[in-house]
Amino acid sequence: MEKAGYRKVICVCGIMIVFINMGMLSTAFSVYFPYLRELRGFSNTQVSLITTVRYISSLFVMSLSDRYYRKMGIRKGVALTFLNSFCAYLLYAFASARFMYHLASLMFGISYGLGAMIPASILIRRWYPEDSGLPMGLAAAGSGIAIMLLPQIARRTVEAYGLTASFLTVAGLIAAISIPTALLIRNTPPGQGQAAGTDRQKHAEKSAAADAAVRTGISFQFAMMTLAMLMNGIVGLTASQAKSMLYRTTNHEMAVVSTVLSLGGGILILSKILFGKMADLLGPRRTMILFLGILTSGFILMTFTQDAPDSLLYVTEILYNIGAPVCTVGISILAADFSTQETFAKVLKNCQVSYTFGGLASSVMPGAVADLTGSYIPAYRLIVCCALVFLAAVVLLYRGRDREGVRKAGTA
């Protein structure tokens, strides 16, 4: 199949990579937290610790991701993460002690850190060197598919057969999807070597990121990028993981919670595609600011969910999932806007590491606050503040680039 035609296959592979190693392990897995609390006797803090363990392992392996894929290649490297994800769900299914849950979570972190948005984004950039926003958005929509499907799978299988059977069902689904996906992945487009993803491309000379090596070296911009990604970790990882607990502990039935989360997954699929397309049309700056504003409004509504009508949960989840792509697709888009074709993998890795560290540092916060105050709502008030800092950091990041452009023009 010629390059233009196989690009579509690569895009589907990107969707499946994110579906398994991000959606099924991180974004959507939080639907199991209420079951672990109610059926396995976990406290709120213990539930949060499962997430903390995953973040620790993912943070460590992310720092090695560029070397990992240089040595293994995308196809073989992703295949190993798929196998690890499958085994981790098996361990969750047969866990008989707390340390086994933590070990399974550690395995989740390895697959998430090595095998989610990093390889999907690198693969997309290789096959779509220009206007990569839309295909990146499509690939990232894989987590939305997981959010739409997993809550329903979890609720139906847990209620009918129990938690162990539910984990085994998901393990089987991962196996069925990962095998054909791994076989279809091609590391590079035809006619290019293994290093094609990092070779110089003529189009990169024309892009807005052509002088990114200089820009990313500027201390102010580096500080704003780091701050933005740290805050992103809080609003994009910690906040999303605690949502099911927030909704459940504010007196909403689990059937309603799972339905709301599934609806949110469907919206997230569309909004990630929309985010990528708007980034190509309007530019990353305007798109990031717009979606961050919508996301923040969703967090504000979350602070009013105590004993609220179920309809408020639907409105909240709609706004949240419209804005949420800024936390995932936005990382790849921002990294591309502040890098060249040669430096993209390294800049993306650094952004992902900061993002994951933000999630790690705050992972216990929602559960700990809930144990101290009796509610998750105070934690989400703090998350609103973090979302505003995230927005401010993105604005200042681009203003810093503008000032640097003016300065260089004046000295030319």
C-alpha cells in the first residue's frame, strides 16, 4: 500500500495505541475506583495511592522513552507495552493482597509512560510531517473511546459476574485489539530509514517552530512551559482520576455516574478531533486558550455537585470533555509548536515528564482532602485554581515567544 493510503492505517494504529495504553490504563480505569472502595475495602487515600504508584513508574520510564524507541523501534516497543498491559489486568483480576494491586498499577505506569501518547505522537509526526494536528487529535481520541466503553463494561460485568471477571474481560479485549495493531504498525514511511522521524525535513524550515531550539532554551519560556505542564498534570491527570469518586460521594447513583462518564467519553472523542483541526486552522495558541477556558468552567461546576440534580453532572461532564483535549492532545501540539522535526521527540518527552510529575505530586491530594474534610469538593476548588494557573502560563509562554521574536527582528 502506498504511503498516502497507509497513513490512514497508521492513524488507526495511533488510536488503538492510545485506547489501550492511555484510556484503559489511566483515563477510564478510574471507573473501578468506587468498586475497589466498596467491594475491596480501600479507603479514599488508598485508592489515590494506586494512582500514585502508576505515576511513579510512568515518570521513571518516560525519562527513558527516547532511548527506548531508538533501540526498539515503535512497532516492537509498543508491542511490548501491549503485552505488559494485558498482564497487568490479569494481575488485577487475581490480586489477593494490597501489594499485588500496587504491582499491577506499577505495570500500568510502565505501559502508560512508554506506550501511550509518546509513541503515537512520534508515529503521527513521521507519517504526517505537515498539518499533524488533526491526525494527532484522532489518535488521542482513543482514550475517549475507552472512557465511553469501559464504564459500561465495568458496571455490567461487575454487577453480573464480579470484579475479577470484569478485569479478565478487559484483559481479553486488550489482547484482541493489540495483536492486529502491533502487526500493522510501520516505524517509518516507505523510502525512509529508521531515523526518518528525526531527519531534517524541508517543511520544518518553513514552520513556525523552525527556530525552536533557540526559543526553548530561553529561561522564561522554559519556566512557563514547565509550569504549564505541571499544572496540566494536576488538572489533566489527578482531576480526571478523582471524578468518579467526586460524583459517587456527592450522592449520585453508580448507574448515573457510569452513564455520565460514558457520555463524556463520546464527547471527548469528538472534541479531540475538533481540537486537532482547530489547531491546524486557528493555530495552537488560540486553540489552547479557548479549550482551557471551557475546561476551567467545567471544574467550577464540579464544585457544585453535592446533592445536585443529575442533570448538573451531565452539563459538567459535557463542558469538561469539550475542554479536556488541551490536557492530552495539547501536549503534542504545544511540543510541536516549540520544537523542530529533529527535537520533537525530546521536547515531547520533557513535556510528558513534567505533566506526569504534576500528576504524581498531586495524586494523593483528592483522596487525602476527602478523608480530612469528608468531601471531594474542596479538592476541586484547588483544581480550579490550578487550571487558572495553567491558562496564565500558556498565555505568558506565547507572549515570551513574541517578545523574543521582536528582539531578534530588532537585532537582525
